[in-house]
Amino acid sequence: MKNLTRKEELIMLSILNLKSNAYLIAIVDHLTKITGKNVSLTSVHIPLSRLEKFELIKSNYGEATAVRGGRRKKIYKITNLGLEALEEHKRVSDILWEDYLEYLLPKE
Amino acid sequence: MKKRSFSFKFLEFFLKYLVPFEDQENLAGDFAEMADRISYAKGKVRAICWYVIQILKLLPSYFKNYTSWSVTMVFNYFKIALRNIKKYATYSFINITGLAIGMACVILILLFIQDELSYDRFHENADRIYRVVDSFDVSGGIDRDFALTSAPFAPTLKQDFPEVEDAVRLLTRRHMVTYEDKKYFEDFLFYADASVFNIFTFPLVAGNPETALVEPNTIVISESTSLKYFGKDDAMNKTLNINDDDYVVTGIMKNMPRNSHFYSQIFASMKTFEKEQKFQELYFQSWARHEFYTYILLHENYSSEDLQVKFPAFIEKYAAQQIQTILGGRISSKLQPLKSIHLHSHLQMEISPNGDIKYVAIFSVIALFILLIACVNFINLATARSVNRSKEVGLRKVVGASRYQIIQQFLGESLFFTLFALILALILVAFALPFFNSLTGKEIEMNYLTNFILLGSIGLLLLFVGLISGSYPAFFISRYQPVNVLKKTINIRSGKSYLRKGLVIFQFTLSIILFIATAVVLDQLDFLRNRKLGFNKEHVVVIPIRSNSIRKNAEAVKAELMQNPNIISGTITIGVPGGLVAGDAIRLVTDEGEKKLTLRMIYTDHDYVKTMGMEIVEGRDFSKNMSTDASEAFLINEAAVREFKLENPLETQVEWGGSDYAYGIEKKGRVIGVVKDFQFQSLRDAINPLIIHVWSQNTFVFAMRIQPDDISGTLAFIENKWKDLDPAHPFEYSFMDETFDRIYRSEEKLSKIFSVFSMLAIFIAALGLFGLALFMVEQRTKEIGVRKVLGASMGDIFVLLSKEFVFLVLFANLFAWPTAYFLMHKWLDNFAYRVNIGFWIFIFAAAVAFVIALLTISFQAMRAALANPIESLRYE
């Protein structure tokens, strides 16, 4: 099982958030919005193709829109393998985050 | 829908090439969306910049992808090509041999052309050096254009025209040169003005070029001449004896390169001549006596045309008067650029025979023919074999090869073949070069590493042949639809056989043209050799007269030699036919009046006509019994009678001025006989008017007709006698027929070259045909088997297989005949006497092509016809 990087995690979760509109620029916009930082096309495109290569996500073509010069979008979806990877990632993260919650709670 | 601006469309165009196909659409869409957004927020210029940056960012990954795949594919192509060469060894052999021979021919011709074009280029000032040549306009049949001028030209031109930086005269002489006990007869001796080293680039290894030839009786010799006379000693300031006169060596020059239109071993100072009173009058003050080669060096900023325009006035001022009185006509002068002399100048009295741009052209055409024939072989065999390769191509396409890649593969393969052939060709050239040199009479050497032009042209040749011969198969094969090929639903063989047939016809057309040309050249040569010459050239011994004492006592010498009964008759003359002939001015006085003419002249003694076996058609020959014959009798030839319209030739009075009209009439008399026309010059030219008279001062050879039996005994006798008479010079002799045949040397060369190259062309074409026949038989193995089973006889099968090709070859004749006729007709126009192109030549060429084609095919056809049908049918 592949370990996800922070970037990959962010991208995969964005795909889940965006549902049926998860294409490159939407993901970039989404991440820019939540992080409040500039996210470049390249920094998303490269992890995307990596994820696709490891079959954690898959893609198919959506509809053509005028703003894109009549070209179709490449819409990404999480595969079962991808879900497993996310779950594993979450499990590990959750364990690691546990102490943080304790630290935050007021001590009795 | 918003209209997209042109700049974005242009940028998107790059994406197509940089991005793998499957990513193209969405990436272009993403970029467009982004760009739109940027353009909305920050302006269009920023958007374009952003787009360009994105494309630049894509480049590294593109290159990485591209090279890694290309390298892999090239290795694959290479492997497949090698496998194919091995698997189809016969075809590969045919292709490579044909190409190698074709390319070897081209390389040889390239070397030849390069050598021809390199003549006289080694002079630093080559662009500014011009030769002054004269053209005569005098009544009479003398040839008009001479490479010579008279002596005053050079100094007067230099003095009158500021354009002329310097001028030099050359006078060629053949003299005996002695140093102590060493004696050689020097053919390459020139008298030259001191300025010769200023104009031409002949570097001196010793001595000062400025002053070397200023003083009389000084000479500059070449390094090899120095070695010949002085061995390893320093030659400077030593004395050489030339023609009984002493000369001091004041300079040693590097040996002259061979690619010069004149070749000199020794330059002697012109002053030696000039200082003598008798030569002053005879040569140096006479505008009429044309004996000198004049070269001028033009100042950098002047053009030769501008100078040439001033020549008529110049001649009018100095020369016209004298030439009118002496030669009875006018002259005009021209300037010849030094660099064009070797290939374009064919004047009378050239220093040495020049090359000819026509031969350069003919050779190039032949080489191109052969190369094309070899290329056609390649194309034919490659397309024929495409059936075998179609599966490969289909499979490659199925796994994703683009058409472009297939083209690349096949072009690469043909380049690989060509490279292979080129290496073979270079080896062939190395072996063929000595043979080629003897054929063309050159001394070409191969220096691959230093000869950049050659290297460059070999590279071009490689590309040209590789692409020409590879392009058709590549484009043709790459067109296959994989589905059709793999399902075997198309019949590839039927498709393109028209082209193949056309190319076979083309090949054989070229071969037949070369064959006919060879036959015509040989025929013409034969015709020239056997033409009635008007004299008997057999069994005449010619001895050059070198000593003045022999010249003075000619009659006594003759009497001495005539003691031998085997010597039938002898004559002392200026030259035998095919050798030297003078030209001089005379005055004819007929009933109609006086005519001043310049015509060809032979000085001789009483026995010339008899010794040469010529015929007198009117009047009589010279006779010793007539005491006046020596002083007032002339013979003319029939051409003169015709040309000058002499109705009663025997009543024509003749006046001749001797060496110079200006000093009075030397000889006055009448025509006593008319000699039948005989060929005294090259057979390219018609027979010119000629006058013969007895005069002993300008005689250079002694010619004797001898009995055909015991020639060696007679020669030994002559040699003994001659050595007694002229002990100072080595005995030399030649036979007149050999000398005379030398006139045809250039035709002979041409005929040899034609023979060799047309043989090669036919060989390569036959090789191609052999390959095609082999292929065809292979393709039709099953058909032949079935036919045999059904009862076809061996003859039937043979006819079936050979008829198509034989028909093609015969068809090629239709194209070859008119072309060859036209070309050869043009060539024959060069000759005054020419053979008719006989119809038999064409029939013969057709027959030879037919037989060769049949023989080539029959080997394969016989094999197929003889094969047991079981063998051919069982293979499935």
C-alpha cells in the first residue's frame, strides 16, 4: 500500500469534496480557497498523474464547455484502491492526532 | 461561443507536439480556462506570457520522453535491417553492389571534374590574369583564332594602359640542354620576361624573383630539373648549356603543379633573345609575327571588358598597317581569363592540349545515368519485397507506430544500405583509380581527409542516394492499412507493378542509350582511322632534325642514307601530316588580278609528295631535273583550287615573302601542280587550302619510306648512320602512322570511357532484372506448381515467366532510339567527316539488350520450370 503525501492527501480529499466536478482547475481553485495560498497548476497536475498511475484515482471525460474552447474536462474519481489508501492514511493520522486532542482538552 | 484569439490558437498548436496524445484535449482545455481567467483579471498580455511559460515548462519532459523512445526504436530498426540483409542475402547483395558501383563511378567522375576545374587556380592573382589572343581576318583558309600574339604586344600594352599592372611574354622552345656529361632534350623550356614571377605564382626556393630573369643568359629551373643536372649540389650560379649557349642559374623554383594549362621546367630570360639584333627585327619589332604567348595582370579595379573595348584603337594605332602589308588582312585581339583557358579555350597553337568542358559534361551525364540505374534497382527490389515486409508494417502500426515512424524506419534503412554501399564504393575507387587515371590521362590522387569538397559531396551523395532510393518504398509501404495487411485482403503485388515496369523500362532506356552511344563513338573512330587520307601513312620513319649541320647538309645526308636499298625514298620537311604545318602569307596573281592570302604552308624538298605517297591530279611533282623548281615552283592542293576559284591553276603566279614581307620578296614563281587533297590536320576539321614549296630553312624532320620487310635491320642502319652524322643528340625516331593516330587520342579516350561505363550500366541493370526475376519466381512458386500439375510444359512456364520482362526491355528501345540518335547526331556535328549513324546499330543494341535480359531471366525461369511441382506445392 502506497503512503500518501500531504499534497496527495489534499488532492484526493478535494476530489471527494468536488464530487462530479473534480477536474484540474476546479481542484486548484478549491485548494486555493481553503488554504488561502496560491496553488499552481503544475503542483496539482503532477501528483494527479502520479495518483492515476498508481490507480488510486481514475478519470473520464466530462462535457465540453465554451469557456474551454469546446474541449472536454478530465474528471477525476477516487477508486476503491484510493479509498483504501485514504482510510489507511486517516487511521494513521487519527492515531497520531489523538495526543493533540488530549493536549487541547482542559486538564482536570 | 466566444471567439478564441489567434495567439492562443497558435500556442495551442505546440501542445499537439509536446503533450502525449491522451493528455492533449484536457490540458488544452485547462490551459484555455486558466488563460481566460488570467486575461480577464490581468490582461491578455499576461495571459499569453503565462501560456508561453506553461509550454516551456513542458519541454523537459517532452525531450526526455522523445529521446528515450527514439533510441530504443533506432536500435530496433537497426536490428531489423541487419536481419533483413541476412535473410534476403541475394537481394541485399544486388542492391549494395549496384549502389556501390554507381557511387564509385560518381566519386571517380567527381574527382575528375574537381581536377579539371582546379586548373590554374593556384595562382594568387588568378582572377586578374588574362591571356591576350589574336584573331585573324585574312582571306585564305587559315584557321582564324590563335593563342599567340606578336612580341610587341606585352610591353606596349603595359606602357599604354594604366589598367595593365604587368605583362609577360612566353616563348616555347624545345632544346638540348647539357651540363658536363649530362645531356637531355628539354620539352618544357620557356623563354620568359622577368615579370613572369610577378604575374604567376611560381614560388622560388632560391634566388630573387624580382631579378632572376632580368639579365640575358639567366635561367630559373625547377627543383626536379636541378636534381636531374646537378644532383644534390646547389645549382645556384652554375652554368647550363642550352642550344650551344651558356646560361647561369639565378633561381630555383618549386616544381609546377600538374593542373596548369602550361608546364614549365626551365624559364630562360627573354633578354637573351631580345639583345640580339637579328631577333630584334625579326620578332621584337614585328607586329605580324605571332610566336609569343602574352599574359597580362590587370589592376584590381579594372574589368577586362573595359580594356578589351580599347583594343581595336590600339591595334589601329600600332599594328594594323604592318599586318595589312605583310599578312594582307586585319587582326583583332581578345582577353581570355586565365581560369577559363583549360576548359574553354580551343585555339590554334595552344601551349598544350586543353581539357574540354564538353567531356566534363558527358562524364557527368554518364555517372548520373549509372547512379540512377542503381537507385532504380533499389526502389524496384524494395517495393517488390514490400509484400514480405507488409506484415511487419501492419504489426508495427497495430502496436501504435505512426505512418511517420514507418517512413522514418524505411528511409533510415535505405540510408544504412547506402552507407554500406558507400564504404564499398570507396574501396572500389581506391582500386579503380590507377585504371581511371590511365583512361583519362590524369594523375589524380585520393586524399579523403584533406579534400573537403570531396568529403562534402560524398556526404551529399549519401543523402541523395539514400533518400532517392528509399523514399518511394518508404511512402508506399507506410500507406498499408494494418487491417488489410494482416487479414491478407489486399493483393499487394498487383497494385504497384506499373511503377516497377516503368522503372525497368527507364533503366534499360538509359543502358541502351549508353550502348548506342558507345557503338557510334567506336564506329566514328573506325571511320576516321580508315578514311582515305590522301597519303600512305604506313612504313614511314620520322626522325627529328636537331642539329643545324644536318639541316645545312640535308642533301648529302639524304644521299648517305639512301644507299640502303630498303629505304625507298626520303624527304626533309617541316613536318609530316598530323605534325607541324606552317602558315604564311602569299600573293596569288591570276588573270583576274592579285589576291593576298594567308594559308597553310609546308616547306620541304623535292621528294615530299613521292615519299608520302600522295597523288598529283594536275600538272607535275617537283623534279630535281628542273633547276628552277627549288626557286620558283609551288604545289597547291585541291582545296586551294576550290577555295580560290582558280580556273587554270597551272597558270597562277605566286609570290611569297619568306620570313617577313617587309624585307622583300623571297620567292616568286608559279603553280606547277595540284596535289590531291590529303589530311594534314585533325580529322575533326575539313581540309584547308595548302601550298607546298621547296625551302630548306625551316625543316624539322627527316621522313623516310622504308620497305615493309626487315624493318629492324633498316632501323639499325639508320640509327648507325644518324649517330655518325649527329653525335651530339640522342637518336629518336617514330613511325608516322603512330604519330598520326595520336590525333584521335581524345576520341579514343572517349570511346574507352563509354565502353567501360556502358558495360557497367548494363551490368547493374541486368543485376536488377535478375533480382526482380528471382522475386517473381518466388512469388509464383505455387502457381507454377499448379500449372505443371495441370500439364504445362517446361517451355510454357519459361515463356510465361520471361515474356513480361523481355517485352519491357524491347519497349525501352522505343525511348532509347530517338534520344540516342539525337544525342549522337549532335556529337558527330563536331566532325568535318562523319559516319552515318547506321540503322544496324539500333538493331544491334536492341538485340544485345534482348539477349542480356533473356539470359538474366532464363536462369531463374529455368529453375522454376525444372522444379518438381511437389516441392513447390508441399510448402503449405
